[in-house]
Amino acid sequence: MKKILFYGLFFVVVQNFAQTKLVTKTGKITFEASVPAFEEVKAKNEAVTCILNPATGEIASLALLKGFRFKVALMEEHFNENYVESDKFPKATFKGKIEGFDLSKLTATAKEYTLKGKLELHGKTKDITVIAKIKKTDAGVEIDSDFTVNTDDFDIEIPSVVSKKLSKKVAVKLDFTLK
């Protein structure tokens, strides 16, 4: 009887411990640096990791830069070799906090929260503040955000020969479902 009680309590404790953080390894980040009248410059990475500590609102995300896929293979090659130099700087990370986050108050209706933290890309770190819409669904906690990143902030050089075809203001969209 003691063994049954022990294993029962052990299972409950382990399950509660495992649920202290919400995680995804299939988060999506899409970015677009297109300029009107020129070919679309857009890519998506569907293997982004994100971890949320619901007790504190601390959040961290990691995207491998070679995971971004473009419609045109040559763009992908230029992105990795010439712009973000993914062999030298293989990842982009964000570490921060969701202000006023309370898991118990999430509903199926998205609520806006402020995310503040540090974005690291191309060997440079910048403090950023973005708005995210967060809601709770049957699939988990969904976090969506749209914001802009300036290539100059991360010393990403755009050669003059293509400067009219690429925007320095890159629109970023993230979509995470954490469980």
C-alpha cells in the first residue's frame, strides 16, 4: 500500500514539475524585407524554440538562421552567406519578460501584452519592446506578434547594388503555441 501511495504522489509531483514551463519547438517566425515593384523577399522558419515560465512571465526564444526558407533558393543562399552570415552567427535569440502576465487570466480572447527584452542577431544585442497578443486555446497558449527590426541596428549590410530592392525595415511576424 505504501508503494502505491508513493508512486501515486511521485507521479503527481513529476507531472506538476514538468508543467512549470510552457514550451514549443515548432514556433513560426516569418520576415519580409520586400520593396514595392521588386521581387518578394520573404522567409519562414517553422522550427523556432520558445520557452515561457508562466509563474514569472519570463520568455526566451531561439531561431536557427539556416532554418529560414525562401521561395527562391538563391535568396536563401545570399541571406545566409552575405547578410546574416549564419556560419559565423548561427542563431537569433530573444530573452525577456511579458509584463503583467498571469496564466490564470488568459481566455480564448486574445489580450495584448508588452514584451520587453533583448534581441540578439548577427552578433549584436538590442533592447526591444513589442506588443504580443496572447490567448489560451485547446492547443495551448498562443502568442502572436508583429514588429519591425532595422537591419542597421544589427550591422547587417545591404550592398548598394541591391539596396533599392531590399528594405532596411524588416517586418517580423511570430506565431507560437506553447504547451
